[in-house]
Amino acid sequence: MIIDCHGHYTTAPAAHTGWRASQLAAFRAGGRAPAYPAISDDEIRESIEQNQLRLLRERGADMTIFSPRASAMAHHEGDERVSQEWARACNDLIARVTGLFPETFMGVCQLPQSPGAGLAGSVAELERCVTELGFVGCNLNPDPSGGWWTSPPLTDRYWYPVFEKMTELDVPAMIHVSSSCNPVFHATGAHYINADTTAFMQLIQGDLFADFPDLRLVIPHGGGAVPYHWGRYRGLADMLGKPPLSEHVMKNVFFDTCVYHQPGIDLLVEVIDTGSILFGSEMVGAVRGIDPETGHHFDDTKRYVDAAALPEAGRAKIYSGNARRVYPRLDKALRERGL
Amino acid sequence: MIIDCHGHYTTAPAAHTGWRASQLAAFRAGGRAPAYPAISDDEIRESIEQNQLRLLRERGADMTIFSPRASAMAHHEGDERVSQEWARACNDLIARVTGLFPETFMGVCQLPQSPGAGLAGSVAELERCVTELGFVGCNLNPDPSGGWWTSPPLTDRYWYPVFEKMTELDVPAMIHVSSSCNPVFHATGAHYINADTTAFMQLIQGDLFADFPDLRLVIPHGGGAVPYHWGRYRGLADMLGKPPLSEHVMKNVFFDTCVYHQPGIDLLVEVIDTGSILFGSEMVGAVRGIDPETGHHFDDTKRYVDAAALPEAGRAKIYSGNARRVYPRLDKALRERGL
């Protein structure tokens, strides 16, 4: 079984995206958002079958851990109420996808974060999504300001309410920023990768997993710059008087395989223990084209993992074993189906 | 000949560092900085001989392109006048090092940037350092706010005065941030690497080298996350309708080898043309410890380059040929010495 831990609903029906535009326009005008539009099951089916489901089948994966479009979370837009409405709309739409395609998609929620706001609303939405919608995790944005980085580090007690609820519900978070409203940062080319790198370094500096020994965080996009600079991070941990990374952070931190060329995946599996890597493609996502050097889609990361020099047991962990361990609610659902 | 393109005077005499503290204290108190202290040649000699020069000899390099301590540039401190005084003091100290060790050190200057200020002072200091002190390049900070990222992208016309002067003087810049006053970003573990990644993506988005075909920019720390995510960047350039990276940016952009483990260097030389890589160690610098896995210093990057699967012609380019091409004033000085 092959589980893709990192898929986004980037192909949501136009009515959904249109409602978001109306919601933000209403906010700017000082009014309330219009009623959320009717979207038929057929529209949702079509948007999935022609995109994510088609690609999953073409590429040979079985299941995707599926969340709302990351760049559209845009927690920097509007205020906390706007983020709450939008998160709820996005998560309910994901729940409709998982309801229509229960064999293939498991839900992960967007949180109603807002710059400067507390996290009570995020805790409540996480609980709703897990207990009522059957979701198996959440996406946590370390920079809801969208590129201005005004929130404290992830090791700050500000974030603890979410980590406490995650621990209680036994669900992981993917650390995932959204779009950037700071013109220096291209969203998928700089902000995403920087956030991954930044989060990992915060976890080295702090001691978050002493307080939350069971917390599990997935750092996407192959861990940002971290595996490439693994020596730097091992050396910095040493300079900061921290235990080796294997003990200090890597019992709780996982990287996905959203690295879009063979040498990158080869490095990832060379330096990072296979127990810490989850298969992911980020599709349909950041990079949609075909690599002229290979003739295949850049984000067809299964090809790179298949070609990497790995023992089969390691590849099996990357493809499903680790995901089932990091997302125990997913594992439970699969076991109930005899899988 | 082996030229290290990335060395900082991190071991400057205490009187120099102490003056900076006094300068900032005076600024905060609304007064003027005290007179710059007397520092003897012997103090400078000792600070170099026991550190950079000793390590160069132990590790087998011949020359370092040498600049003031990057983390101490701290352009976010004080105001433009404070940055001007400090840049001048730092650059004059580098000139004393290059005067005392002309065979081994070539100067690169810090610029008197300040958040929100124009670049006329930086242009003037660059000209002074190159024409009066014999420097061969500069360090350009894309984020003088120190982690708040309030300056425009490097492709914005704001930066053009520096690029024009660099072109006129035929000197390159290393794109190098300083310390971070934003608590989310560890300086050497996040801010440095993020800035490298960010700058590269800005260059993909823009078309800077159409306006400055001869401009040369060195992106340090192995290009941040870029080589690890080379497929992502090739794909994003394609999505943005840009020419292949080899044409669009890689005629003008160079990466150093400040990547502190063998797999990282192996990836760098696999995906990046050897004509675009300059040997660098960043020493004495970001990571000073010994790697328990190898028994050698993390930042002894020559070991990794020596061990990388490279034809000798490629290694020679990385060790000196590219540096002589990117820093033509260095090349001229070496040729005048018959080297």
C-alpha cells in the first residue's frame, strides 16, 4: 500500500473559491459573508476524478492524506472570524471528498489561525474535524502573517494549546505556511521552503518534545533545506549543547518526499533515517510541469523513491509504515477495513 | 592554488568589538561614538595566525577572500550614520589584515546598509574599498532589517545603484544577511539559509541579468536549499515562463561549498555545473565543532570537495578557476604576482 501524506485540494470547485473572494470583499466592505454556495457531489467528484484520483492511479499510489489548498489558507487575510468561516468551509469540503472517496482520501484540516489571535478557535476546529469529520491530522501555519513572521517560535507556549489538543486526540500536524504577502518571498519557491527550515531550527533551539514526548510534526518539502545541510544542523545542535538530533528532535519530526528530482531524494534517504520519511507528492501542487530531463512530471515523486537505493523494508516504511505510525487514526481506519 | 571565497574576520580583536558596543550604547543615549581604539599590528597578526591562517595551513588552502564578520554587520542596529561608521571601521580592519598578510587574504567589504535608507552610502563605501583599499568584492545584505524582511526583492530598482557600481568596478557581491533580531529565525541555522533560498527565487522571478548582464552574485552556504530542490526551481522557472535556469540565472549566479557534510557536497557537484561553484568554508564561522561521525571539523569543506566524484578539471575550477573569473581584481593581483 502506498500512502501519499501530502495532497491538497487545489482543484476545488470554482464556487468554493468564488465564495472566498466574496467573503473577503464583504469583510473589506464591513459586512458579512454571503451564504456558502451549493456545490453538488458531481462537481466534487469531477474535480477529484480528473485530477488527484487520475494522477494517483497513473502513478500507482493508493491513498492521499488530503487537506485544503495550503496557499489559499491565507490566514493573513481578514480577521479571526473570517479565518474561522473559511477554515470551516474548507474542512467541510474536504469531508465531502473523503465521504465520496473513502477508500482513497483521508482528511487533514486547516486551522482558523489569524495573526495576533489566540489559538482557542484552532483547538475547537481541530477537535471538530477529528471527532466529527473523521480527520486524522492538521496543518499548522507557523507564520499566519503570510511572510512577516510576527508569531513566536513553535517552541513558545503560545502554541501549546494546539499541541495539547493534538496529543489528546493523537493526531500529528504538518507544519505548513500559506501564501506570502511579503513581496520578497515567492510562496512555493521561498516561503514554503524557508518555513520548513525555520521550524526545524526552532525545534533544535528549544526542547518542545520534553513537554510533548508524543507530539509528531511532519515538515514538508523534504524538510526544506535541512537534509542538504544536515552537517550544519548536527553541528549547530552540538554548539547549542543539545543531544544528537536523533534523540533531540528526530523521534518526533518527519520529512516528506516532496523533492522534485532524483538527486534530492537520493540525498534525503541517504542522510535521514527511513523511519523518519513519509512519501508525499504535494500534488496537484506547487510544480505542475513535466521535467524535460526525464519526460515525467516533476512532482511524480514515486518515481524517485522507487529508483532510490533503498532496502525494500525502508521503502515500505516510506510508502506506508511511517504514515500509519504518524497518523494512528489513519492506521485504525485501515485496520478496520482489513488493510 | 586553492582559494576560499568565504571567510569572515570572526576573531577580530576585542577592542574592535568593544568599540561597536560603545558605539551602539552612545547611539541609544543620543550621543556620538567614542574614538575608534588603537589596535596594534601584533594584535591583528595574532588573531589571524592563531585562527584563520592556522586552519588554512592545516587544511591546505592558500588564500581567503576575507570580509568582516557577517553576523556583526547588524544593519538593523542604529541608523544609517551608525552603519556607515561601523562599516568603515570593519572594512579598515580588513584592509589591515590584507596589508599584513597580502599573500593570503584579499578583502571584501561590508556595506553601510540601514533599513529604509537609500544606497548612496553603500555605493560610496564600495568605491572607497575597491579603489583605495584594494578590495575585490562586497557583501550585500538583502534584509538589513535583520529578519523582518522589509526591503524590496533584489530585482527591484532600489538595489540598482549598487549593481551599477559593482558593474563599473567589475566586482561581485556575496548575498549575505547578518544576524536576526526576529526570534523565529536562528541566524546561522535559519536566517542565512533562508536568505540564500529567497534571493535565488527572486532572481528566477525577475530578469535582473537582462539589465546587468555582467553582474555576478555569489549565493553562499551552498545556495541555501536550492541545489537540494533543484527540480522544484527548474519547474518553477518553467511555470513562470522563464528560460532554463542555465540561461536565466546561472550565467551570473554562483554557489559556494559551505555545506558541512559529504552527501551535501556530493549533491551540489552532481546538480550544479562545476563552473558555478566556488570553494568556501565560512571559517572561522557558523559551525566550529568536530563531527563525531568523521573526526574532522564540520567546516573543513575541503575534505568533502576532495572526496567528491569530480574530474580534476572540475575540482580545479571549484578551487580557483571560478574564483579568479568571478573576482577579476583578485585574478589580476595574482597574475601580477606571477600566479
